[in-house]
Amino acid sequence: MTLQREEDAARDRTSAVFSRPRETASEAETQAVGAELAPRLSPGDVVALYGDLGAGKTQLVKGICAALGVDPTLVSSPTFTIVQEYTGRTGPLYHIDAYRIADPAEFFELGYEEYFYGEGLCFVEWPERVEALLPPHTLRLRLTHAGGDRRRIEPMAPPR
Amino acid sequence: MEPPVILGIESSCDDTAAAVVAGGALRSNVVASQRVHAGFGGVVPELASRAHQRLIVPVVEEALAEAGCTRADLTAVAVTYGPGLAGSLLVGLSFAKAFAFGLGRPLIGVNHLEGHLYSVFIEGPRPPRPYLCLVVSGGHTQLMLVEDGLRHTLLGKTRDDAAGEAFDKVAKLLGLGYPGGPVIDRLAQTGDPAFRAFPRTRLDGYDFSFSGLKTSVLYYLNRFDEAGRAALLERHRADIAAAFQQAVVDVLVEAVRRAVADTGVRHVAITGGVSANSGLRAAAEAAAAQDGFTLYVPPLAYCMDNAAMIAVAGHIKWEAGRTSPLTLTAEPALALS
């Protein structure tokens, strides 16, 4: 499959997984959106979560992982650890946070292909820090503050 | 019998470290930090396991030389096998296994968090067991009960961000440098903690949450337009830092006091990088005086990631006869039980 075709396929997959934008008004609601996404994701998927501090990225991952059978109390922010691994019903779940990564080369050195091209399902917070390494089949979601306690979650096209 | 000489090795995250403990006393403590602090609000870790590979042999050699001992003097080799980054853990663990096997000495696998729990045994007054241990760092926020026989009970932990991470992220929101902990601490000393009441999240049991606090600082700043925000920060940066820090400290200390009251345990250790925070120390000391418990805070060098705590935990495990097979594998998601 050509790169262009893979990207088109990823766009189609993103629409299949997440067709319409959602708004949430609490952490619990953000987690509920995650629970709704969970059954549509498969091992090997890479889900990139774009969004500012406090936009709900970790809460969304918590919702997805809980729906896949992970004890939600195990799911916390991996900012310091960079990668946290959980075991879900469908296999390994890699919760990655690139916040502390200054240069994609560092993530390359970390053995990124074990995660992005492995058997597990990957979630990537702060994916813009490792944009060049994201595989063509990456599913992209954007989380934004929408005033008050509200957050908007929507599919996103790959940056050009 | 000769006192045991334990080599400790730690490579779970950014730092490659080795230390030697003889008869329970620290003889050397070497840390090669791969961190370069940069002006963009985060660590620039050369996270490469390749860097650990480059550093592991010289770091171990230096630890042995500083301790004035040779490989032949070692009784056992203790090493962190989780939690942490798979690639980083593997370097330290593979080296330790080969080294122990080559020397014909036992291997002792140590949980990184066990290291933090026993870091209070490296130097200074040591708590009797049972004691409560609050581990607060960039990666961890956990309250544990430590009993004899290497029994550890998790009382509570963070459900989202670690306390140290909240400091780093709020420092970034306030336009401060990295690492956020010391900067906010310094600034907070000149600010008014009552400037604004940021929310204290109190959960069931002893669990913590700092994500809502971080978001409320963000929302507070977002009420202002760019010019208003700049003016606010110009005038009240120290006050906001103090108010934020007070919220973190209140949540941590409240949980400790409740645990002391509930368990009746009168000895409390605070370990991990955030234990250096002067606001936390002052509040914990005040609580200790008021509630009648004894507080133990190790020197800062033993609160950051280091191998002295791994060697000391290794010493305690060796005394308890807890060695590990050479088939020990790295466990990135290792929990403490």
C-alpha cells in the first residue's frame, strides 16, 4: 500500500472510529466517550491525542482502558515515565506521553517501533513532539477547551 | 560473618546510577544524569537506552572505586527491574545479571518504589517499622504502609497526575522555568497562599488527584486576555504560585494526618523529589508536632532517582533472604505489593 493510500485508509478508519465531534462537561463524561471508542479500536492501532494542558487526554485514555478491562486506578499521566504499559482484554496497551521529548530522535532511540508497530494498542499524548515518527495508520483526535468545564473532542486530519 | 557488601544499580528512567552499601552503610553513590535543562519548559532527556549502555560500565566502576572495594568484595548485586521504561530497565538489569553471574554472586531484584520507601534508611534517623511513607516525585504520588518482613500496603495513589508533574505543568503555565518544583517553591515563599482558593480534591480513601488543580489554574489564567494575563502574572505570579503550592501541600498533608489517625502508626517518612519542597516540609513538621508523630525526610540526593536507595533496599532484602533468579525480567508496569 502506498503512503497516500495508507493515510486515506487511516482517515477512513478515524471516521469509522469517531465520526462526529463530542462535547463533554466533566471528567466522567470524557471517560464515557473513551468507553464508547474502545470497542472500535484494535491491537496495532495508534491513537494520537492532540490537546493543551488539562484538555482531557489522560481522562479519555482512562475511559478507553477501563472499557478494555484495565483497572482505571492504574491509568495515570505518563509524563514523567514517558511510557506506561497496561494489560487489557485485547492485549498490551501502551500509554505514551511525549511531553518531555524534545527531539523525535530521542523517541527513536527509545525503541519507538516496539510500540508503534507492535502488537499493542497505543495512545500518544503530546504527539506533535514525535510527529515524524507517527505511523501512516495513526488515528488523530483533537481535544480542546470549549469554555467553562466543557471540552470538545473531534477527529483531526494529519498535519501537512 | 563479614558484613554484606551490596552493589545497587538503577536505570529505570533518565539517570544511570550505581552505589555501594557495606553492612547497611552507604560507601558510594554515583549518578550520571542524562538530563539537560532547556528553556522550553521540559526536560530534554537523552532517553536513549543507548546512553544507559554507554554509561553503565563507567558508573559501576566509579561506584566501586569510590567505595574502595573491588568486584570480589561484593556479596550481591541489587538492581531495579521495574517500574520504568522497558529499554532503560533492560540495560541495568541485563548488566546486573551478567555481572552477578560472572562473579558467582546472588542477584536481588528491587522495585524502584521499594527504593523510595527505604531511602529513609540510607542516612540519619531511621524509622521503626511499621511506618507510613508518602512517596512524592515527578512520576509518583503514593501513600504506603511499610511493615516488617518487607510487607508494603498501598493506602492511596494519584488517579491522574503526580504531584511533581503538577508543579512542572503549573510552572509552565506561569511562564517559569524547569524544573517547576524548586522555582514555584522559591517564588511561593514571597507570595500570599490565600490569594486564591484553588480546589483541593479529596477522594475516597487516600487517593489523590492533581489534574483538576492544574486545570483550575489554567482556567483562572484563561479568564484574562493576553495583556491582562501578562499584567496579572507581573503582579501576582508569586501569589498564584503560593496559592497553588498550598493546595498541593494541604491535600498531601491532610491524607498523611488521616492515615496517622486511622492506622495509629506514629512514624511518617516523606520521600521522592517533592519532599524537598519547603512548604510541604513546614506543613508536615507542623502536623507532626500537633498530632504527635515523628517525621523522617531523607537528604535530597536520596530523594531524586539514585542507586543508594536500591542498594539499601537490596541490603534489607538480602538480610531477609530475598534473592532473585537470573531469569528475572524487566517489568515496566511493576506494581508494589
